[in-house]
Amino acid sequence: MIYSFQCASGSVLDVSPSGVVTCYDGSTFSAVVSVQPVSIQPVGTDPVTGFTDGMTLGWGVAAAMAAAWAIHAMRRAF
């Protein structure tokens, strides 16, 4: 899961080498104001549509390869 961290106004996000996330305002460290999970999937994406689009693209590539092979075979035959 990917998360989005927010700090108070005037603070910047600071991540220590050990992975601890805090806010830093130039002199003190403070806790993060909010943490929100972020989806890596675009909103409204239908998996079935994505699969169908990929399958169509795959068949298109296979057809192009078959056509190229057929042209190559015909050139060798003549």
C-alpha cells in the first residue's frame, strides 16, 4: 500500500534512514498530521475492459507476425 503523508503548514516531511516519518519545521520534529492511503489503480478502471483491450492488442500483434511470416514465405517460394 502506498501512503500520502501531510505535515502542518510550515513543516516539511522528513524520513529517517530507518524509515520513521516525521515533520520538521527547522528546529523541532513533530508527528505527521494525517496519513491517507493512495490507490495505484486509476479510479473507475474496469479490469474486464483492460483485459479485453490487452487481448485485442495481443491478437493484433500475432496477426502482424503471421502476415510478416506469410510475406517472407511467399518471397522464398518465388
